[in-house]
Amino acid sequence: MAERNHAPYVDITKTAMKFRHSRLPLMAGLSGLLGFFILVGVSLKSDYDGLEERARVEVGNLGHLMELHTAARIRNIDQILQDVQGHVTPEDMARSQAQRGARGEELERLLRTKREIVPEVHGLHLVNVKGDFLYSSLSPLPPYNMADRSHFTAHVQNPEAGLVIAEPVLGRTTGKWTLAVSRRLNNADGSFAGVVVATFLPESFAPFYQSLDLGPHGNVSIRDTHARMLMRFPARDDRIGQPVESHPAQPYMARGDREILMKIRSGTDQVERLVSIRKVGEYPLYVFAGMAPEDYLSNWRSKLYYYSAGSLLLAAVVLGLLVINRRGERQEESALRALAETEGRYRLLLENLPVGVIHFDSRLCLTFCNERFATMVGSTVQALQGLDLQRLRDQSVLPAMRQALAGEGGTYDGSYRTTLSHIDVWISFRANPLRDASGAIIGGIGIVEDVGEKRRAEDSLRQSERNFRTMADFTYDWEYWQGADGRIVYMTPSVERITGYGVQAFADDPSLLQQIVHPDDRQEFQEHLNQAVFHHEHMVDFRIVRRDGQVRWIAHGCQAVVGEEGEALGRRVSNRDVTERKTLEAELQALNSRLEARVQEELASNREKDQLLIQQSRLAAMGEMVHNIAHQWRQPLNALGLVIANIRDDFAFGQLDAAALDESVGRALKLLQRMSTTIDDFRNFFRPDRDPADFDLGAAVEDAAFIMEASLKNNDIALERAIEPDLRAWGFHGQFSQAVLNVLANAKEVLQERHVRPARIRLQVSRCDGQVEVTVEDNAGGIPGNVLGHIFEPYFTTKEQGSGIGLYMTKMILERSMHGKIRAENTAEGARFVLTVPLYTLPPTAPMQ
């Protein structure tokens, strides 16, 4: 094994004999020992202060992160509660469980859909004024009563309570600690109608808390304003919900401080922690993030142990010299041997220290260095012995040494290059003076620490950030990252080129993102923003109004940003100015329109060929025609049945006379004639050579009303007519009557299905801007929004026995045969169908000669 090279140490035995009768070496030794102790103490104190400050920053950051996370979760839950509030009516809350019906299933689907938006939510419920669960996302419906819950009574007693966060309780359905967040539901007069409640398990926050680096003895918790614990990690269920008689942070929380940093010894495990306490937005909650000193000071305590051991060994050396001086010549030889052994241990300690140690004299010559220092500068101890430090190429370190020789001490962080190895080394350098017995400075001691890895990591981080900034700041598109709290985390400077507003304007006012959206596109943009929990990229085009008033088209794409544990970090947005593309699209659309017009002109000359193709297609649909005839005969057959039943009743009660019989027979014959002409109408509809003619719209509408009249009376449905006379149209009388009949039959079936009393259908024919409008309006409550857009599609029906053909055939008759159209809309009482056809004017009669 190669022998380690050491510096030529002074022979201790000779030195002791030379200065045995002098106190100067002893004083010098004590002075050096004191200087070393001071240097070590200053180093340890500086490291301790640095670790304490770093711990304060880290625990403060953890507290801020918890505050943002908790506030975001509460806001998400509150948004769901407010959304449910907007969908629930007082009538929904007035029903009993047995009366919920289809509306109850719709509300429970809504609750389940909303619950899935926020994974932490365990259950979403609607509770009536008695505290009973009326609707719930859970199945089966919880059989418990919530009237005794504090959040329920808070809403009963205070109409302005807003969002209420209850104290934790053991869940009756889960058997676990549960938190409830609720909002009040009101009747139209403001009286209490119930509450909407979201419950979630504190353990659902565990994945997020596990991602926080708190150390082995750290913990986090959420408490209310009375310091009562709502949740804790690591979990301690025995402390959840327990009242706190005296907590060190209570005075600060009571006066509403938003940020508190203090050391607290836990009453649970008796561990002292540095705790960051932060208020969660405007909610009555505080988050606690605590780190134990025994965790973040563990490395410092190890260093303290080694430094103390080295100091004790050094003290042993000096004390050994004192012992030698006092014992005399008889014990000198054995004492020197012991001192030599101590010196070896001291030398071993210096050689194994993780930092470099040097000694220099008053002439700035290196008199001693350990192996660690020689390795750091790429040289050997022998080569560095006696080196004139003023010969170094990089003399930045010399001011710290000169300060030490002047008695001031110094610290230097910089690049150090030796004259022997030409190696650049990043170091942290501390120097302290060394005095003799008289107090005169005879040199200095320096401690050198290699911080190259740290500086290289910092340089790499700075370079990475420069690369990111270069790419981001010079990107063509407008990019930004919006945090979960709505604030702008980062935005590219290209925003000013696209919007006219600078980055700072959006940082000062995040709502500017929505204010610049064109008023006609804000609803679509808001619907896009409501999808706040998506994880896949969504695209939408909308217009913005620049600062100078220009209108620009934006292609907008955004995607949720989530952390490693799935926590929401906001959304990433990319916007591109596509005004030129939109302009070209509009021009292309206009060109297409012109081309389509030319195509229509060409097609007009081939109309006979088109009719032949249509006829072939309709012949293929002959089987469907039979089904349509059966559908159209259903109402006349019902009316005919009623006529026959009336004849039988009149006969049974002796009221059947000749006049009544003639009237009934006439009505029956007219119905049979209508059934016969229905077949002809359908046959004509599918026949390519049918001849249209002008006809009286009022008469056609009256024919349809006649067919439905008996059925409507039998079901207690009033039919109101307001028919303007002498309005004519060009087309097919029978087909138009059939179209009106389909709409009337549809209104009758809805009124029957919903048991409306009193039931009413209003039939109106009127002139409007060169058109004739036939309006059929009922009071059945209207058409659901998710159904309204599909009612004219073939085979679409919401009835168990419906075929979905009637309204589809009505639309086909109007559009294909009458050049008309039909639309449906909701009114305050029900639904309104408007059939519009062109008004036909009779040609003028030629004057008589």
C-alpha cells in the first residue's frame, strides 16, 4: 500500500524540550485553540442559522401550497353546490319521497354527475326542511335524518349563512370521519326549503399530503377557527373533532391573522415543530404545516458531533502540553509519547474532515494544509507546503486572508485557481486570525469547502431557465399558464402583439381574459371554461376585441395542468391569431354559395330526372307508408269509436231520435270519408305526377280540428280557434290537414300523459309578412331542452308506444310539398308549434269586353 504523503510536521518532543521552561508556547497553543474554537463555533452558528432560515422558507411554502390546495378543493365543492342550487326548484323540495317520479331520477342523475367532477366528494344530497334525505347521489337513499347536524341548524337559523363547513362527525353511512359542506335552498318568498350537502372523507386528502416532504417527524393538519382538528396527516383519528382547551396559535387565529409562523410542542406526541399556519381564503379554516428541528437539523447535529470531537482532540493536545510543562523532566518522555499519539489522532481527524483546512503565516505563506484541501486543488500536501499564496493567478481569495491578519476575519465565495494544477475550483472560504501569547497576530486558519457541484447545478438551472425563457418569450402564439386560483403564473410577451395589452395588464387583472372576448362569443367561451376539470385538450374558436378596437379571431386550445399526484395546478392555454384563415373561410363559403346557386340552376333543367330518382326512393319506402297510414288512422278510428259509443248511450237512455241519429251518422260518414281520403293523400304524396292547387287554409285547418274534436272533448281538452278567413296557399289540401292533425294529436297526447287540468289547445291561423302562420299552442308545460332539438327527427319519440313518425311526416309535408317550414318553441305555459307556408294570391280576373 502506498504511503500517504503528509506535510513535515514539527517534532513535538524537541519543541516541548526547547520551550519547557517558557510560557510562550503554552500561550500560543491556548490562543490557537481558542481561535479554532471560535472558527468552528462561527461555522456551526452560520450553518445553524442557514438551516433555520431554510426551514422557515420551506415550511412557509408548504403552508402556502396547502392553503392553495385546500382553497381550490373547497371552491370546487362550492361551485358544485351552487350549480345544484340553480337546478333545484322549490317544488322539487316540496315533494315527498314517494312523489319524486321522473323528476327525482333526473335530479339524482344530476347529483351523481356533479359528484364525479370532484373525486374527494363522497356524497351529494338534497335534504328537505325536516332534515330527511330527499335526493342523493348514493343508492339506496340514506335513511337518516340530518336535523340535528350543526350545519343544518345554521342554515335554518341564518338565511345569510352562505357556505357552511360543519365540524367532522363519524359518518352514519361510512363509519369514517366525514366533513360536510352545505348551502341553503330557499322558496320563492325566501323561506327555508332545505339544504344541498356535499360530504367528503378527510382521508381523501392523504395522497396530496403524502407528496409533501415534511421529514419523518413532520405533520400537516386542517383546523377550524377554534383550533379544533378537522383532518391530520399522519392520521390520528382519536384527535379528529376533539375540542382544544388551549392552543398556542388560538390568540392569533382569534384576531384573524392570515399567516402565523411559530414553534409549537405537540400535545399529541410531545414533538417540537416549526409550524406554518395559514388561513384558507375567506373560509373558517386554517392549515398547519409542521417540520421537526430534529429532522431539518439532523445533518447539522452530525457535523456538531464531528466538530466537537475534533475540538476535544485539539483541546487534549493543548492540555497535554500543559501537563508536560507541569510534571517535569521525570514524566516528560512518557508524556511526549502520549502527546505524539494524540497528535496522530489529531492528524487523522484533520485528514478525514469533509472540508479543507489550511494555516498561513503573517507573510501569507502556506504552512499547513490537509489532504482534503490538496485534493480539491489537484495537488499534494508536499507540493503546497511553503507556497507563497500571493503568487496565485486568481488573487480573489487574498482579501479574506488579509482581513484575518488584520483581525477582522472574512468570508469568500468564488473561483480559485492554483499555480500548480491550473484547475478551476468553486469554493467557500472562511478565514480567522491566529494570535500568539501576547495577542499579536502571527497567522491565520482557513476552512475551505468545495461548492463546485452546487454552483454547477445552479448554472445548469440558470441555463435551463434561459433556454425556456428564450423559447417562451419569442414564441409566435400567445401562450399562458393560469393557476388553479385564477392568477396568471406565466404569459408570453406575444400577447401584446395579438391583443394590444401587455403581460402586466393580465397579471394585475386576470378577468381581462374574459373581458376582451367579443360579446357575441362570451356565452360559448364561458361554457368552454365551465369544463374546468377536463384532462384532454379542448379547442374552440372565438373573437376578441383588441385594445385598439380591432376584432380578431382566436383559435383557443387549453388543457388541465396536474401535478405528479393528480392535484390540479390550473390550465395551460395556447392562442393563435387565425383572423386571416377565418376571412378566407368566409370568402370560400361565399364562393361555395355562388357555386351552389349555379349548381341549382343546372339541376333545374334536370328536374324530371330528379323526380324519377325520388319516385324510385319512395317506392322503396312503401313498407314505411303502410306504417304511416296506420299511425294517421289511429285518431279518426278513436273519434269514430266515440261516435258509435254516443249512439249506444243515447239509445240506452232513450235520447236517440232521428235528428241525433242523422247527426251521428253524418259525423261517422265524414270520418270514414276522411279515412278513405287519407290513403289517397298518402298515395298522392308518393306519386310523382300529383297536381297541386290553391286551397283555403282555414278550411284545411277546420278539417283537422273536426277529426280531433270528439277525441278532445272526451278527454276534457278545450280547443280554442282563431282563424283568419280568406287565406289561401298553393299545395295539397289533404296533406296540409294531415300535418295540422299530427301536431294536434301530439299536443293531446302530452296533455293526457301529464294529466294537465284544465287542459287547453289554442289553434290560430293568421297572416304575417307575406306568409301564413298556423300556430298550435298547449299548456302542457313545454318540451325538455335536451329533447327540443330532436323532435322532428324520424323515429325519435319519448313515448313508450310512439313511432316517432308524426312530426317527421309533418316536417316533410311542409318542406317538400308546400315550400314551408315548421318550428317548435316553449312558452310560459307549454309548447308552441308554428307551421309557416307562403301566402297564395289569386291572379286578377281579365276585364269583360
